[in-house]
Amino acid sequence: MFRKIMSGILICIGIIVVGAIIFLNRPSFGRTARGDRKARIEKSPNYKNGAFKNELPIKLMTIDGNMLTFMWEMAFRKNENVTPKEAVPAIKTDLSLLPEENLIVWFGHSSYLLQLSGKKILVDPVFERASPVRFFNKPFRGTDIYHAEDMPDIDYLIISHDHWDHLDYQTVKELRDKVKKVIVPLGVGEYFEYWGFAPDQIIEMDWHETTTFSDGFDIYCLPAQHYSRRGLKGNQTLWASFLIQTPEKEKVYLGGDSGYGTHFKKIGEQFHEIDFAVLENGQYNNNWNQIHALPQQLQTEIAELNAKQVITVHHSKYSLARHSWDEPLKTERQLAEQGVNMLILTIGKPEKIME
């Protein structure tokens, strides 16, 4: 009997292990860098001891108390307002008919389309799922109205890092024939090659590198304070913020995901004045405050960047933290009341910027 029980246990363990291997080897997980790309990564000043590092040492989790207690509260503590009770307001716009002016169309969370000096720039599009499994991170009711087929032809597709809520395998596969250039942090290009993008489509950048395009655009890859993980091993690709300088010398900062850090002041000093900034505002918690900025830090970021006009993202589509779903919207309104030039967006509605 004992042998039968042990055999049964071993068979179950074997099935679980094989299932996990199959699951983690699905194309959506991408693959780690190899060849010339791996050699370039190993030469990066931001890659040390087998992983990318932030400019300053940080903790992913800053738990105040017992980890088990924290996990229990995250799983079972009730907050009736974590998800909206009604559909989130959203507008379906024909993106092929946008007027010829500088504008932004936000698709919820961190996905948005910029139109700058006639170029269309799509950032962190997630239109299918923000998770490796379908039953996690479901979009709020009313927000799931845009998909890859709704996008116009894209001049620049920019990805800030490899997390599932910023890089969606199915979305980018469906966008492949619409995209001219892909701009990603170091290491993320391996995913795109694996997923069928041509190597000459991909521009892969380390922090403090600049790419100048023949159309007059300059794109700067800049630090963020965060981390990366697609599968089991973390920090094998870089995370980044970006700054776009248009032919008219307008400067647009894309903050990506980031905790508050010294890089905001440095970027503000480097570029002196930023015309338009997109900053993270949502999915925060005191227990991971070094990788996601807290609401009370947002105004400091804006001041240090010397940003003339601001929008916030990383909210209003998914619940990845325990704060009320509309708390980021309240933060936006409070900042606007305090005199910040805050452009408050509705999902899908085009808004002029830098007027």
C-alpha cells in the first residue's frame, strides 16, 4: 500500500513538473538573449552578476511585518471599491480619422497612442490579456474595447519593459505588419525576434543611449526604478523610461513603471524643460513603494522633471493592487486643483497635447 501511495505521489509530481515546463515554454514567455545580444548585455554597465540592476540598490518588497500576513491580506482582505461597480467610461474612436495635430489616445492602464509631428507612436499596447493565464487581471467592464485591428499603421512601437501588463504577446503578434520600428530596452528585442519581427525592425537601447532618426526624431532611453520578469528568472531584460524629441524640438517623456528615485531630477536637469510627461499613477502599495511611486510622490516627480503638461496612466483598467480603483483619478483631480497642468483623459477619446 505504501509503495502504491508513493508511486501515486511521484506520478502526480511528475505530471505537475511536466505541465509547468510546457507552460513556461509557451511562446508568450519569450526567450532569453543569446549570441551577439547576450554579449552586448554582458557589456552593459547596468548588468552585474548575471542581472540588470537599478541605479541605486532597492528592495522589490518592503514588507512591514509578517510576509504570510501580508499575503493573506492581499488575497482575502475586502475592499469593495477595488473594481468599479459600473462600466468605466470609454469612447470608441476611429483611429484612421484622427486630425493632423499633436494628440494622445489612451486605451486604459499603460497603453496609449501618441501622434507627434505626423508620426504615430504606440506605447505598451495590451489588448488581449495582462497575464500569462486568462482568469487573472481581467479588464474592468467597459475598458476592453480596443484591439490590434483598431490600430492605424504605427511608425514607432515603444515597449517600456517585459511585464505582462506592458508587453502582450498576442497584441504585438497581431500588430507586426502595421509596425515600422520597434523600440525596446536592452534584452527585450529577443522576444520580438522570437515572435517573428525582422531584426532590422528592432532598435534595442541601453540607458543613456540615443537613436536619431532620418525624419528628425530623437529617442532617448533613460533610467526607471523598477525590475523585469517574464518567467522564472528576473532582471534578464532592462526596464526603461524614454524621451522623444520631435523635429520641432518638443520633448515628450514616457515614464514607464517606476518608483520614485533620483533619476527624475537628473532627467529634468538633462532636458531642462519637458513639454509633456506620461507618469505612472496606480497599482501602488507601501509594501512595494520602491518600484511603484506613491500618490504623494507624483507632484515631486512633476516638479523635478519640470514638466509643463502631464497625464497619468497605469490605472482604470486592471486591479493589481488593493487601493480603490478610482483613487488615481482623485489624485489627478487634486493635482489639477493645486495648479498642475494635468490633462485628465477618458479612455479612447483623443485629446490635444502641447497646445
